[in-house]
Amino acid sequence: MRRKRREKPEDVAISMVKRKTDRDGFYVKEIPQKGRGVFAKVKFTKGEFLLQYAGSLLSVNEGDKLEEEEGSSGFRFFISCKGKEFCIDATEERETGPILGRLVNHGEKNEVNVKPSILDFEGTPVICLFALTDIAEGEELLYDYGVSNLPWKQQAKAHNENGSTSSVATGISASLKKDILSSLEKRVSDQHSELISSVIDTEDSPESNASTSDPTPMTESEQNEKESSSPTKISAEGLETFSLVMDTKEPSYGDVSTSDSQPMNANEQNEERSSSQEKDISTIGTKISSSVMHTEDPSNSNALNSDPQPMTVSERNKKGSSSPDKDITVEGPEICSLLMDPEDPSDSSALTSDSQPMTADDMKFAPKILMKETPMKHTEVSSLVLNLETENVLKDASQLLNEKSPLSLEKYMSDIGSEICSLIMDTEDSLECNASTIDSQLMTQDIPAKGPETCSLVMDNEVSESDASTSESESESSHSDDYVPESDYSEDGESYVIPLPRFTQRSGCVSV
Ligand SMILES: C[S@@+](CC[C@H](N)C(=O)[O-])C[C@H]1O[C@@H](n2cnc3c(N)ncnc32)[C@H](O)[C@@H]1O
């Protein structure tokens, strides 16, 4: 008996296109980080027709216009068929018809199991997906979108390399960054109010004063000795010496406290201890976030209005050498200005018009956070990171405060300085990496516009090796069980198949 000849996959494809429906054997599942994906419910053999990528057929100009106006939807593919270019736009989510093809996700070279091809169906190009390998039950269908530097890849890479904070600043548009920033500002400010109330509560409670538990206030000579001693010794003394620890570690601020010729006497020391801890924590949050806000928005004049003791630089100077925070306070505007973009003259108004420099209390925490010079290059990013970190600082400081643990609080505050510096540097690295990503995406975007033959460049680079090695054997075995569509007119002269390299997506799948 003669064995029935197996139907050619492209004929199966055309008959499914005619029926305007998906074939059975697939299901859709949500995948973390990817959205929906299509999975095989049954086994499929290499070469089999799987699904149609159905959408509206547009001219390249129409597709380009939509890309420009709406950004990339992730569902617009620019293809070429018989020397002409088209766009198939599957952005619209349909209820009926072939709806699964558009949900197939991108896969890396080593994971792809699907091959897209373009068939000519009654003069109209259609994208059909064929099995590139045997596909097991439960396997996700994946094909190569033909776009290098896919945005989600960059984001995942940055996330892996730098941790979650960096990814916040990577791959996001300026407007999104602005939104994040303003929402962070709000959160920081809310958190700060919460912290203030918790500090007030803590101060009201007699047993809760962590600093008063210090049993041995220093004498004047002890205090003098302390001023010149090692960071380790100083840091063990208590919170008020925290700025000395930081100053010693950071030479450019060494004069802030070590030049202070008016050490505190024992009473002052005691008083300082009893009030400074909670106050420092609560005010530094406002100051840092306000500095960021001022830097971002010169018109924001009420950010520091709640400061109970604002003093101008000249007021500070008039206060005389008896003021232990004189030197520190004079430094305030300068430090704030580190956050400003030196190349943007409009920024200077933000702080020159601000008559409320940081106080000495603020400086105990501020120098390490503010002094890093790197952020001058990317004020916006720095502010973002500072906002994030301010929020974390406030949260953690609040927790430590609740734990009434001055030493751990001191250590924590000391640690965060360097963490923030490296975060800012990481973020800047990511930003640079992102800039080059955007460049390459723009290049990728330009390539297909130059003509059908250049469309293949993107795909060629990605799949040429594996594809070239299989295409010949595929052609040879085009009528065998292993049949995979080839790049020739079929026997009836109607259906037309273009191999992978002609299939490319014009731009990244996610708007950047
Ligand atoms: C053609 S759609 C695929 C279906 C999509 N997952 C959904 O739920 O609608 C392309 C979009 O899916 C996401 N995507 C596809 N492949 C991905 C991958 N490997 N990793 C992460 N996201 C992916 C991207 O958001 C891309 O813009």
C-alpha cells in the first residue's frame, strides 16, 4: 500500500491562514519578567507549521509613523516579501482569529525552537511560525526577534551586575525618571514626617532616650584629646563625634571638624548627646531631600521653610568663633552645590537664593553623602540615588532609633556613606552603558529603512551560523519528513517563503 504523502508545512500554514484560526496544541502562560508566553501542549516535530503571527498589514511608512508617534509597541514587525517591504502590526489584541502567534516571546540563540518565515498568501505577506527543532510538551515557543540590544536584556544585565538600585536608572526614559523622582520625593517627604512624629514620641518618652544612657560624659581635656585621636577611638565615643570619623576618612572635609578650635565642655557634651541623636536623624532627612529638591527645582522655595533655625552664611560668620558649628555651616552651601550641575548656570540660583544652609547637626551625616564629586556629571541621577538612599537612611535610622542603639546607629551612618558613593558610581556606569545601548538601538532602527537586503543584516548577525548550516540540508530534504520552508517559490507558484534573515523587527520591543 502506498504511504500517504505528508502535507507540506507551508500548505498546512496556508490552510490555517485561510481558516483564520489557530491550530490546537498550545496554551498561554504568564512568565515572570516576560509577560505572557506560548507553550506546547503536545509534541511538535522539526519543520511543522505552528502558528501565524497575525496583525494588520501596513506599508513601511505607516508602520514607521506609528513607531514614531506611539513608540515601539513590541508587536510591529517590518518584513520584506518579493522585494517589497511591509509592516505587520499586531499591536491590537484581538478576541478571535489567529491570536497566539503574537504572544510568542523572544529567545536567545541557544533556546530558540521556532523559525518565522514569510509566506505569500494570495498576494499578501503573512508571517508564519515553524518548528525549528523538535518541541517537547510543556516547552515554551521562542524565536529570535532579530534585534540586538533588546531593552529588557540590558535592564536584566544591569540588574544582575549592579543590583536593583542601578536598574532603576537604567533603560528608563527621561520622563519616567522624572516621574520616579517626584514620587520618591513625595515618599521621602512622607517618611520624614512619619519619622519626625516618631522622634517626637521618642523624645516624650523618658526611658527612650538612648543618649542619656551614656554613663561617662567627657571632661574638657578628654574632649580635646578626643578631637585629635584616631577614628576608631572617636567613633566609640558616641554620635556627636560621627562627623570626626567621617572627616578623618574623607580628607577633603578634614578641616570641617578638626579645625574647630572650640571643643565642647562636659556639660555641652552631655547636652549635645541627649538631644543630638534624634534631632540629627530627623533633620538630615529633610536637609538632604530638600537639597535635592532645591537642586532639581530652583523655584522650590518652601522645602526648607520648616527648618527651625535657618541662618545665612553671614549670620553664621557673625556668630563668631564661639560657635562650634561656624566652620561647618559656612561649608553648607558649598556642599549643597556639589549636587548641582556645574555646567548648568541656572542651577546656581537654586542655592544662592537659598538662605538656609545646613546646620552643624546636618553635617554630621551629610558630608559623606554629599561630597562625592562624581554626581556632578549627572545631577539628575545623583539626586535619584540620593533620594532613594535618603529614604533608606531614614527608614533604617528610624529602626535603629527604636532599638535605642547609638553605637549601631553610628556604625550604620558611617557605613552608608561609602555605599552611597559606590551606588552613584554604579548608576553612572549604567547610565553610560545605557547611552551606548540607545545608540545601538538607533542604529538598528536605521538599518531596515535602507532596503530589504539590509533588513537581513540584523538577523544575519544573530542567526547566520546556525541557520546557514541548516539551510542547505533543509533545502535538500525539503520533501522529506524534516521539511522546513525554503526561500523559493513553491510548486504552485503562489506561496512564497523567505528565510529568517529577511525577518526583522524594526526597533526594540519595549519603548525606551
Ligand atoms: C510580541 S510580544 C510577546 C508577548 C508578550 N510577552 C505579551 O505578554 O504580550 C513582545 C513583548 O514581550 C516581551 N518579551 C518578549 N520576549 C521577552 C524576553 N525574552 N524577555 C523579556 N520580555 C520579553 C517584551 O515586552 C516584548 O515587547
